[in-house]
Amino acid sequence: MSEPIRVLFVCLGNICRSPTAEATFRAEVERRGLAHRFEIDSCGTGGWHAGEAAHPETRAAAKRAGVEITHRARQLRAEDFDRFDHLLVMDHSNHENTLVLAGSDAHRAKVALFRQHDPEAQDSLEVPDPYYTGTFDEVFAMCARTSAALLDELLR
Ligand code: 4NP
């Protein structure tokens, strides 16, 4: 058995974007029968919502697309840089806040923008925050297509 590929999705509150990315990535992994090859989690750079379920609108948008989000929010911690191979952040602010906790060049090299893998990305590589924009279904669709492309890339 080879080592699993460990993927962590990171946003600010861990109740909207990163739980959606986590759930869409897991759904794609399971659809392809590859669950045994991955460890998948999400977290927030902020800890205000630690222990909470995802935002009701985030869960509702996922459910409309047939995906269940059961994640409980937690804050990013320094150990995550050792435990995970890839830390995929939702926006530039998350990127900066995540790098603050990175202890080495090897840790920093694990951090990247999730939407770098979005086949439909145009001018922005950020996932807009539906907590402020209200665009929960659009964010779900963005995360779903990006997760599929990310999985293709990780399997290459
Ligand atoms: P998220 O959205 O980072 O996509 O989970 C947010 C949720 C809550 C807050 C900020 C962003 N907040 O400040 O409470």
C-alpha cells in the first residue's frame, strides 16, 4: 500500500468555501473509487466558528447538488503543514494568513490557490466568499469543477 495523498482545504471561517471544496473533492474521489488513496480535510485560518457545522446555505447548496457536508469547523494549526501534502487556499488573504504559520520553505511549497486548477478560471483565481456575496450555488459549482480538475492533476 502506498502512502495516501493528504489534501487540506483552507478558507477564513471554515463554514462556507473550504467545507464545500472538501466535500466536492471527496465526492469526486469517491465517485472514482479512490477513497482509500486520500486523506481529505478542511480548516479556517480563523477560529471563530470552531466546532460549528457549515453555514446552512452552504449545506443547502451542496444538498441540492447531491452532496452532504458533515464537517465541523476547526482552525488551521502548525502541525497541518507536516500532516498534509497540499494546502489549497481559497483566496489571497487566506494564502497570506496560511503562510504566517508555515515554518519552512518545504511547508510554504505545499500552499497554493485552489482555483489554480479551475479549468474555467479567467481573471480571478479566488473563490468568492458566499458568506458576503450570497452566491452559494455558484461557489458550489466552482468548487465541484475545480475539485475534479485538481484530482486529475494529483493523479498525473
Ligand atoms: P468562509 O466564509 O471563509 O468561506 O468560511 C466566512 C465565514 C464566516 C466569516 C468569514 C468568512 N466570519 O467572519 O464569521
